Amino acid sequence: MIKIGLFCFAGMSTSVLVTRMEKFASEHNLDCTVEAYSETEVTEKVKDLDIVLIGPQIKYYKKRIEGICEPYGVKTMVISNAAFGRMDAQQVITEAYALLGKDI
């Protein structure tokens, strides 16, 4: 089971993308969960995640978030503006899995 956390300002703007990612994962029999959170919850949630996806609107927090994730061995990735703007679940999941060294 791969646990993916998407982080943005309030955990709200990623809700559409999360829904699409969950649908894509279900349709392709991927063993993963996807949840959206506020960036203020990274410290609390990181220990339960395999990868942290950072919304492009908070990409300037990347170094801070990486510092929180690194001790837990949790990978981080900023979602591209293009993928986020299109709400492209397939691209985001494909890139997240690749970062973990896995194929979809």
C-alpha cells in the first residue's frame, strides 16, 4: 500500500485532484491511498506517508517540507503547474510512482 499525501494551503484546492487520483488508482487496480492536507500538517502526517506531493501554490515551502520528510525517508515532489492546472491524475500518480521506483 502506497500512502500519498497532497499538501497545499488549506487542503482544499487539491480535493478535486485527490478525487481524480483515487478514481484513476481504482480503475487501474493500484494499491494506494491519497489524502489532502494543509501544509501546516506535514509534521503530524509525514510518519504515515510514503510520498508527500506539494501543490504548486506552495512550492516555495519545498525545502522546509523536505527537511521534515527526510528523517522519515519520505520522498517529496512538487506537482507541476501544468499537471495541477489540468487536474491530470494520471500524470501525477505516474510521476509519484516513478519517484518511488515503481511502475503503474
